[in-house]
Amino acid sequence: MNSRSPAGVVVGVDGSAHAAAAADWAAQEAVRRGCALHLVHAVNTGTVTLSPRTSSAVTDLILHDADAVLADALGKVRASHPTLRLTGDVVPRDAAEAVLTAAEHAELAVVGTRGHGGFASLLLGSVSLRVAAHASCPVVVVRGAPQVGSHVLVAVRDEHDGGTLRFALRTGELTGLPVHALHTWSPVVADVGHMAPMVDEIGEEARLHEQLLRHTCDPIREEFPDVVFEARQEHGATAGTLVEASRKAALLVVSRRQPAPHFGLRLGTAVHAVLHHAYCPVAVVPLG
């Protein structure tokens, strides 16, 4: 049993419909990238609280069932993608830790929004959230059967988002889809009662944001000359704007920035919102 995968795409599976959708998405992505796909099925046998005389047999039974779940997932992927290099492991540990360990040297990790555990009413499971928050590689969270979108949508805040933009353009290159960069901002002038005399100031602010967007995008888009690209800005709340814009996207790409030193959250509020509410798969790209 090897909990670390070769470089390629890693996907967590657990027999749920969400995991099956994630595995199918991951397989298609591995084919596009020309790399291997590694399936990870985690079972936390440490939660078995039976007497020492019976726990060994029960653990063996759990692992046997886990092998069957993995074999079923491998079989379905192999049937759909017979030429794909495919490996898989049953890992007796916490699910998020298993995927994170397997993805340490991967190009990409893929998870579904929810597995069998937790509350059915939750839009995003704790495993998916932990993997997105801590993985050293980009993570794609797939909800249900991915929609057929017309483009790759990438959120761009400033020049620090270069790696995220590059990931989106690489995806556009692999899929043949155009890439739309979206920069959102809120006007500094928020006093509605004094908006009229400040229109010029808002216009100047918009021009500054346009310069920032071009300064960030232009050097990187030149690396992908065959990808159709457009960039636009909108003023408004970032989370709501991105969620609404994701309706027609095949993939929404966002950045995971370093957390503030005195706060525990590793994902910003906008990233949390799109992970829970976006209409398409979401890629979370860690920034250095």
C-alpha cells in the first residue's frame, strides 16, 4: 500500500455519487494532461471501538469492503478511459489526510463536494474543504455532474494572481475553451447621497482597476497565444459576482492566498462562497 501517488492527477473516491462525478472529471483531465490518474479511498479504521478479540476481524472486513469500493471505482474509470494510466490505493486513515498525502507531488487533486459522511443538507463536506484549504497543488471541487460550460472563468484580484491566471490559461489550452478573466471591486465612494458630484472620481477609480487588470493579465496571456482570452472588470461584491458569472462557465478558477497571521481561516470568504454556491466545478490554486 502506497499512500503517495506518482505525479499526475489524484482523486478521492468513497462510493458516493459525488465522488463518482469527481472521478469522471479527474479522468477526463488526466487524459487531457497526458498523465496518470491515482484513486484514493480512505477508511479510518481507528474509529472501530470494539474489544481486542473482535476488532481485528472487523478491521479486516472494513478493509475488504474498502477494496471492493476502490475496485468498483477503478473499473468504471477504466471502462470509460481504457488507455488511461490508472492506479489506486485503500488508505487506512482520515480521508482528507489521505488525499493530501497522495497529492503532495501531484499536478492536481480532485474531490467531490460531499461523500457519504456528514449532513446531507451541507453543500460542501469537511473533507473537500480541508483538501482545498491545505493542498500544495491546485484542487478542483466537483459538484454533481459538471455542466457543459462555454469558457473557463478566472478571478483576478491583483498581480499576485499570476499563477492562478496561468492555471486557467493552461486549462483553456487543454480544453480548447476561451478564458474569461474577471476583476471585481467595490467603489471607495459609498455615500449614495453624495454620488453625483463624485462620478468623475469613480470613473478614475475604474480606470485604475482597468490598468491593474491589464498589467496583471497581459504578460501571462502572451504565454498562451492560441487561447482566446478576454478580461473585464465589474464593481460589486466579489462572491456574489463570481457565483452569478459561474452559471455559464465550465470551470471557475480562484486563488488561495496565505492566511493572515492572527486568523485561522485558510480560505477567504469569497472562496468559501464560490465553493458552496458556484454552478460549475471550482479550482482553488494555492499562491506561494
